[in-house]
Amino acid sequence: MKILKVNMTEGKIDSMPVPEGKVLGGRGMIDHLMTEYGSATAHPLSPEALFVAAVGILGGTAAPNAHRISVGGKSPLTGGIKEANAGGIAAHKLGRLGIQAIMVDGTSDEWKVLKVDANGASLEPAGDVVGMKNYEACDKLRERYGDKVGIIIIGRAGEMKLCNSTVAITDPEGRPARHCARGGVGAIMGAKGLKAVVVDDKDGKLRKPVNEEAFKAAVKECAEAIRTGDFTEAFHTYGTPMFIDADNERGSLPTYNHRQGSFEDEKRLKVNANALQETNNARVGNTGCGHTCMPGCVIQCSPMFFDKDGNYVTSGFEYETICMLGPNLGVDDLDAIARMDRACDEYGLDTIETGCTIGVLNDAGLFEFGDAARAESLIEEIAQGTPLGRIVGSGTAHAAKVLGIDRVPAVKGQGIPAHAARTSKGWAIAYTSNPQGADHTAGVVLDEPLSKEGQVERGRQAQILMTAFDCTGLCMFTFLNEAFGILTSLINSLTGSNLSEDDYVQMGKDTLKQERAFNLKAGIGPEADRLPDWMRTEPLPPMNEAFDVPQEEVDDFWNF
Ligand code: SF4
């Protein structure tokens, strides 16, 4: 496996092998390349900064649910290291071409497309796809490069180098609906002058494991474990929108700009998983659930949404999106939320950051809760690059600063996602302590969510294991992050490594600490590892809980 090196200033493409003796992929590969070749002090949008796309350790193989792609660099939103991952078809194709990562530096004066196939890689003029919405741009790129290619692309937000900007990945139907969403990764790619990466794996092939028989057996065991997993059926049937009711029930559904932890029943029932399914059923005769985002997914959890005429609106219509653009804005209109999700996908905007930022605008008198039309128009303003649009497109913390708001739902500059910190206290340790900023996937903890006892230890273990898991390319909905036997069997038989279960866990610890070291060099120290003060003093109804894990305990997080 190799790492493609692309210098956009000189238009030069080179490659180097993945370092021998190291097991690197996904988040770990990004951290490795940022540490070895990146600069913690460079401006995230400067030519010296790196943009990295990395396939997981298991990407491009026959392993199930294993083809998430990580992208990252130094975040313009947080100022620290950033890794954001998504499904889609690009990682599988890159793996089939023997490419573990693409590392980009420099900057091009003209927008380029990086074309990658079995014959090599080339930089080509991006042409008329610049400025287009993502869906149309992907159609055009397929006309140009063939209908089977996988596409990694930035939208208008990335072109404008906004701090809220994503990198979109096409799904098996070619839709740019899967997004490496958080931390402004689209701006990092945009600052390189790189509009898209087009991956054609026509003459590629599945990666050949070092020990084929052992790998085949590990794949079989892995697929069976996923198929019979406790949550597989629920995820397939309802997808993540099922958490609207679950989080509402435990007072952890951010509502009205994080002012409540539940939505009024008559409103919630219009935006929950049942509402989504009934709406789709009435319009197209099926629930819209059970779609897949990548090759080889055993679960198939992605929900789609259709308009009143039965036309496709969006897919990957997830809990976080529905909550942050719905209840968090007081919006109970599923059609409007789906249109906003589609608009975010078209322009390359993070739905979590967008919903969090628009919520904050309420405190500045620029948005009324429940005004879906206003929320939609604000998203259009971002795409048009109006002054207000650019402020909103700069993310929650930046917008709050410009607008003079001190009640800011963000950690390390990144908007707090859709599991309320005050009623998910273990989960909130990931928001406070993780080098990535407030991130709902960084370390899920559900045990005793209202208790302040033992949460730092729970959060620490969850983050260590999720960091290791983010290196593999596996989807977190497999719930295999503690299946050490399966994970080490897959990795060892594929790569010829000899990882013990302890080694695997150590990979998580080392990767997390590498991120911490990068952030310290970038000037982000322990003072940034905290929730906003108002979350300690403002109880969240209806549970009326404030965050009360002592800060000294939070500060002890890194003691491992
Ligand atoms: S379970 Fe869902 S998110 Fe995970 S790989 Fe399958 S479709 Fe994608």
C-alpha cells in the first residue's frame, strides 16, 4: 500500500510506501502524516498546511462495513488537529488501487481535479464544476470520467474556505450524501485549490491479505457478529432517527438552542422515526430506511426522504441532522428539515454546525424558533457568500463572537452536537477532552448519564477504543469496538502484523496522545478541555440537570 503525495503548487505527484512495521490507516494515518510532515503552527489554509485523505486499515478488502474514509488536517474551526470520517464508495476504490492515503500540500491558483486510477494519478482542470451544487457537479464529473467512479468533493462552502465546510463522498448511487463533516475539512481541501478527487478502480482489485485463509475466516466471523448484533435490526429498520424518541425520553435532545432537553410531544411526533417512515410510506410505498452507504455493509442503516410528489430529497438523513436543524431550531416540519439537509449536502455544510449556529442567531434576534423558511434562507445566504451568510458559515463560536453572544454551545470552537452534555455526562467527556472538539462519535458513554461519578474514566476508555476503531475504517454501528479478537484477527491476517489485544488498545492511546501533542504545539492546552461555563450553572429542563463533573476530574483525563 502506498501514500500518494500531491504538491498543488508545482502540480507534482509522487508516492511513498506506508512505513514498514507500522499498522496505519484512517485517523491514525492522518495523525501520523500530520505529525511527521505537517505543521502545528502553520495557518490551516496556508500552502504549508496539509490536507490528508486516508483509507482505514481494512479499506479495499472483503471485510464488511470497513470502507469509511477519513479526511483531515489542521482545522480552521478549532485550530487543532482534525479527522472527520464518512462512508461512501471512495475508500473501497482507493484501497483496491493500493492507495492507503493521499497527502496534499501547496496550493494551485486554478481549481483542479485529482484523477486517480490504476495507471497513476493526474491533476486536471476542474472546469465548469466549480461553483456548482454538489449533486450536479458529481453528475458532470461522471459524464467526464465514467459512471462508476467514486468522488470526493467540496461544495461552495469549501470553495469559499468557510470554517463550516465538509468534504462529500459519493454513495453507491453516486449521490454526494455522505460527508466528512466536522471541523471545516472542506476549507482545508479548498485552500489547496483541489475541487475533487475522482477515483476509477476499473482495473483495481481487492487487496490480497498476507494470510488469505485466516483473513477469510476473520471476515466470516466479523460479518456474523454484525449480522447477529444486538442493535443491527433496529438500525436497519429505523436508522439513527430512532434516537429522536430515545434522547427525548432521557432529556438529552437539544431543543431551542440547547435550552431544553426535550421537544413538545405534538412537535416531536412530527419529526421522529415513525413520522419519517409514515411520510415515506405514504409517498413512495416504503419506509425509505435500509439504504446502504458503502459496499459490503451488513446493516444498511441509511434513511432516505422523499417529497410530496415522491421525488428523492436526501439520504443519510440522520438523527444529528434532524435534531440540530429541527428541534434545536424549534422546527417541526420534516419536509423543511429534509430540504435543509439536502441544501447542506449541495453546498458542503456540516448539518450539526449549521443547526448549532442558526440556534445561536436566536440570541442575536436574527432567527425566531420554528421559522423554517428563515433557517432555509440563512443556508442559502451561506452559499451566496453574503456577509451574514459568511458569518453563519464560519460556525457557532465564530458567529457568536461576531454577534456579541456569550452563551456559546461549543468546545474548542466546534458546535456541541445532538446529545445534550448536561444529561449525557459521560458522553460529554468526549466533548470536553477530545482533541477534535465537541464530537458525538469520539467516545459514546451511556452508563448512568445523569451521574457525575466515574464519568471521566468511562469517557477515557470510550475515547481510547473509538480512536483505535477510527483507524480501522469500520463503521461504529457494527458495535465491534470492543471485539478485540475479531479486530486483531482481521488486521493481523490482512497485514501480517502481530498485534495483541493490548497492542490494539495501545494504538488508540498512542493516537489520542499524538493528537493531544499536536494541539499543544498549536497552542491548544488544558484550558480548552472544558464545557462552556453556563452548562454548569444553567440546568437543562425537563431533567433540570447541569453539568457537574468536577473540572479537576476532567483535567485528569490525560493521566493515562
Ligand atoms: S451501518 Fe449505516 S453508516 Fe454504517 S456502513 Fe452501513 S449504511 Fe453506512
